[in-house]
Amino acid sequence: MQYERAAIRSFRAAESSARDLISTLWSVVDVRMESAASIVNAFVDLLEEGEQREVVLAAWPRPGPRMGRARRLRR
């Protein structure tokens, strides 16, 4: 849990990118799409409307050959 908190803190302080945040969360859940989507959705719900929310949603990976079916995040 320490890695997730550090990644979130770093993103909210504008010290890292949304892509870095997603990458960290992705690694922590061992590339389990459903788990990662649940965590990212919960985090997005905590963010106020605005730029940070949009960049996190934009950083979420799109479906591709290696990922199978990616779960959609709420907008």
C-alpha cells in the first residue's frame, strides 16, 4: 500500500505524470485489468473535476493485442 500512496501523493503534488501513476498502480495489482480499473475508478472519484481527473482518465491504457479487453473507466 505504500507504493500506491506515494504514487498518488506524487501525482497530486504535480511531481509525476498520470501515466506514472497508472503504471505504478498497474504494477501493484500485477497487471490485473479488473483490479487496476477498480482502483483507478476509486481514485478518479476522489479527484475534483478538472485537469488532474482528465489526465488520469486519458492515461488509462486503451485495449491492445497484449492487453485483451481493457475495462472502461467511468467518465
